[in-house]
Amino acid sequence: MRGLVQRVARSSASVLITGPSGAGKEVLARSIHEESDRSGKPFVAINCGAIPPELIESELFGHERGAFTGAHARRIGRFEEADGGTLFLDEIGDMRFDMQVKLLRVLEDRLVTRIGGSAPMSVDVRIISATHQDLGQAIAGNRFRQDLLFRLGVLPIKAPPLSERVEDVPLLVEHFQAVLGNGFRAAFSVTALDRLQEHDWPGNVRELRNLVERANVLFGGSTLGRAEVDDLLGCSGGAGTIETAFDHGDDTIVPFPARPAAAVPDWPGRSPINLKELLETLELERIQMALDLADGVVSEAARLLTLKRTTLIEKMRKYALDRCA
């Protein structure tokens, strides 16, 4: 794949990257741009499926002031932004059929006209597009233009699913640990990595990245084995090494890892243990860890803890963490 990226990067022909969601299509697109002669120019990405249909034309081509209601100022489109560089059209299969006609014309003429404008402008842009859809079926269903596919797919590349390259899992784990590295990093044993390679990875590389991040939050400072990986994958089917730590009254249950057997302290004789205090200590510790990982962004910390944002805010107030958030 790296060799293919290097060969494709030498050309300015359009590239179409296909593959399942989470397989790394945008990573491939950025790699092609960075290996090309256009690397010093902008790489502009746009998700064609995330923009409302009525705004996609303005987003791509720009508009003049007063072109439509709400157009209070001139807007530069993504084609102009990417002039000299690369424009990445993600989820191209979701583009409106009538917009496909306009996009095809721009690809043929390399001329862009802003909405409400009269003078076409020449643009020098390399187009890289991506989709998880079967465009052949979309063409058969009259949802995608065949001539646009020919124009976009001069150089087709398939991003393989992670299940087809499980030998990359240990390297990807190492990479994500370096990217997400901090003092609370978890360690993956050989048996843990073996278990990861047995997984079918429906969410592909994105799913693996999320798992590594979740492992750092829940098992920071510990070495993971097969059982802990099963818990992270949701395959344990019971309350083995994952304990239900808190019930928040809003049907949100936050799982936290049990202490490894060797790390469990001896019971202090027959003295009672303040379980509530121990749980609060653990809860505070994990919240602080999540906030550190999220750089203080509450919504991201709540996602890591699988909590509602409002629930996390209440707990931060309980421990006076809101004063330093």
C-alpha cells in the first residue's frame, strides 16, 4: 500500500479510494498529498454526506454577497481554497445527483463559478475522493453517474479492512499508544495482542484506536491479558474482571476494571472497610484521568467514561473539579 501511494502521488490524476468505514481512507488521501509535488499547498477535506443538500454547492464553489438569503458576505469555496493543492471529497457516494452534474463539469473544465457570480475562475486542484459504498450498485440504482465515476476513479485504490491485515494490529497498537501516550498508559501482553488479532474488527482501524484509548482510561498502569481485552471488546458476557462501579440513577452504568489479583491489598484483619469511600476515591481518580486524557474538554472526558456530559459535570462539582476544569 505504501508503494502504491508513492506511485500514485507522482501523478495529478484523480484518485478514488474505496473501503469500509474506519479503514483509513482519509489517512491514505493525506499520505498521497504529502508524497506529491503539491505537499506545500493546501489539503482541503470535505465530507459530502455531512453537509445539508442546500449548502453543498456553496461549500464547494463559494458564493457572492447577496446571492441568496443569508449570503451576507462573499464566501470562498473549497475548490478555491485547495487551489494548487488537493481537494478530498469524502463520502462522495452521498452527493446529490444534481450536484454530481455540476461537479463533473468542473472536473472537465477546471473552471469554478461562485453562486451569484458571472466570471468563471480557473483552479488547479487534484481530486481525491472516497466512499464506503458500492458505486456500481449506486449507478445501477440511478443514484450515481457513471461518467462521474470514470472521471473520479482514474486511479482506484482499495483500503483493506483491518480483518484482512490483522498482522498490523500490534504495530497499530504501538502507534496509537505513542500518539495517545501519557502517564496512564496501559500495556498489552502477548496474549492480549493475540486476542486482538482474533477479533473481526467491524469498525476497523478506528475501532482499534478507540479500544486503545479506552484501555488507557480503564486499565492505565496495568498490563492487559486476554480476559481484559475480552472486557474491552464487550465479549466477556459477565462481571468477570469488569466491575459495576457506580449506578447513577439515570440508567448509566460505568464499568471499571477490577484490580489484578496481585495488586489487591490484604484485608486489614477483621476491621471494616469504608466501601463508599473507596469507590469515591476510585471514581475521582478515573474522572481526573479522563480529564487529563481529554485535555480538560468535559464532553470528550464524558465520552471516555461513557457518561452523559451533565452527569460528569455533577460529579465534577461533587469533587470540586469544576473550579479547575
